[in-house]
Amino acid sequence: MMTSDETCIAAPFQPGDTLAYLDAVARSFPDLARTTAWAGSAFDAQPRLVWAQSRAGAWAAGSEFSFALKSRDGHAFLGVCGLGRIDWTHRCGNLSFWTATGQTRRGVATCGARAVISFGFTQLGLARIEILTAVDNIATCRVAEKLGATKEGVLAARLMISGKRRDAALYAMTAPPA
């Protein structure tokens, strides 16, 4: 499955995306460390490599669905978007995304998120998709709002980012009626 619009292409993460992904994470690390729990406080390529190498298995297991976000010509790696923390009993999943430094404020995250949300509702049959982000991650909050997600509340001390407890905003959207 590959989807695109005028901004980007969202395609399932492939082994051939690994080097571009590692480069984008390394270049974007200062920004990622401020806003994401997975980045940690110091860049280490090994866990990122392990993550990249685990994408096909996670997809096959139905536990995570990761998409590489690329330029329309397919040459520039722009970021990652995906669905994880899938709860098949309740048909819910967590949407995550990040855009490489230098590619922000161009609609890339919104483009990728729209494609992955559509995949989640139509291909996976999810009924609910959530976005959990630090309340001060203004860019992610804006993307959630552009996507039409409803802010359901603030969860006190919900996230650990760079060794600090942070309040989190919870946004959600539900599948359109059949």
C-alpha cells in the first residue's frame, strides 16, 4: 500500500529505508529528544537500527504498522508515521509521527497521518485512533487538530521525555459510520 498527495508519499517502511531513516534521526535528534519519549537523552544508532530491522516482523505480527514518508519523487526521506499499541479487542491504535528537521511546517506530518489513519480505519478495521503527545508539543497538537481529532483531555505526568515527567494531551478520532 502506498498513498500520496501533493505533499508526500507514505509507504510501508522497507529495509531499503533504513540508512535514510538513521540519517534523518541523527540530524533531527535535538528536536526529537525534546518532544518524543523514544528518542532518549543521547543519540544512539543501535536502538534505531534494531527498530528499523523489526518493521517487517511487527507488521506481520499485527503489532505495529510503520510508514516511511518521502518526497513525491521518492528520493528524500521526510519522516515516519505509524500505528502502534494496537488493541485488537477494542479495535484501537495509537498514531505517531515525526518529520525530519528541515522538513517541518510543510504539511508532511499531516499528509502521512491522513494516509495512515485511512489505512487504520479501512484496512485494519480500527474503530478508534488516538494521538498522545506532550501538551507543549505544539506542532503535534496542531497536526491532531488539522486531522479533526478531538482533544479528550490532559493526562498528568503521563509521559517521560528526556528523563522528565510531562503532562500529555490525548486526542482521538473514530471511524466514520459504515
